[in-house]
Amino acid sequence: MDVARSEVLEIGTSVACRSCQARHGVVCGALSAGQLSELSRHSLRRKVDAGCEIIAQGSENSFYSNIMRGVVKLCRVMSDGRQQIVGLQFAPDFVGRPFVRESTLSAEAATDAEICVFPRNLLERMILETRELQRSLHAQALNELDAAREWMLTLGRRTAEEKVASLLHLIAAHAETATSTAFDLPLSRAEIADFLGLTIETVSRQLTRLRKEGVIRIENIRHITVPDMDALAKKISG
């Protein structure tokens, strides 16, 4: 977003929107000052506890949302009841699929999270009216496709160590504070194993190995610090 456009948005935007991390994200960053003001009037901030569902698979939802804080996991429930984690979303990602009535995935808060919820009908009208918003959502879809292809490579061709390092790097890259590479794992060891196609024992063994090599530090089981992101990145490519 250029400076002139940013200044215009500041004038007509609510205080809550001005301080929102999703403000320059896929949806809000593509709206005019008037549209952003209208969306703000119909939006609601919600706190979601870890483990709570945001969108149910197969449901017809009347809202979309932006992630303002926390991590959301996307899951697919199979016909026999088994659940597979298929992706993670972070602030300021957009949650939902415009113009699709029934959700093909479930979205669940992996950590305590905060989302900004807005009506489906309102956003879909804005999409039809706004070329920049159409381009922004199209770009997000292509980025998600690229990420899915990269994850297919991770699951299909990388070693156990490279898989675990890839997940840690993904989470660290989305840490909420740009000056810190410390974060709490949003997934349990069992969920990580499920996500990466490994056993729990293998996940624990690889985390211990990375800790002993000084690539990561582990505190209180789930709190991770990455002293050197480049060193972690090198573990991904072997």
C-alpha cells in the first residue's frame, strides 16, 4: 500500500481498525476508506479459546473473519471420523472461502486467539464491487496453492529432521513479535506427528536432536526459542 492511500485510510478508520494487525491484510488492505468504515461498523471482535471451533466442516456459515492474534489449524474430518490437520493460519490471515456456501474444512483455534468477524453477504458484495479486493484474494489463493505444493514436498521427500525443522521455521516466521524468535508450539507432539506423518517418538527425538545441536532451545515442553533462523533454515535443505 502506498503512503497516500495509507493516509486516506487513517482519516476514515476507527481506532480499533487503525491498531489492528489485519488492517493491511488481504481483505482490509484492499478496501477504500468508505468500505473499511462500513466493514468496521458491521464487524465484531471475538476471543476464541484454544480448542474451540471457528468454522465447522460441512456447515453453512454466515460470516468470514481475519485472524488478529493466535494460530488457527485447518482440519479435514474423514468419513470414518479420523481427523487430519491440513494447514495452519496466522495473523493477519483471512479465514473462509468466498462464494462457497458449505465449508469443506473445519477451522479451530490451535492457541488462544482473537478474530475479527464480519458478515458474509457484506464482504461478498464488496468483492463484486472492488477489483483490488478480487486481485488480493486471488493472490492469496495462489500463495496458498504454492504453500500447499511446498508442503507436499516436505511430506513426500524430506527426512524426519527436515520435516520438523520445516514446521518450526514456518511457525517462527509468523511469530507475533518481529524482534523475537521465541514462541509457544501451537500443536501438541501428537498433532505435530499427525501433521508431518511421523510418530510421536520420532517428533520428540528430532526436537531433542535440534536442541542438542543448539539450533533451538526448549523450555516448559512447548516454548521454543530459535537463536539463529539461518541455522534452522539450513536443516530444511539438509
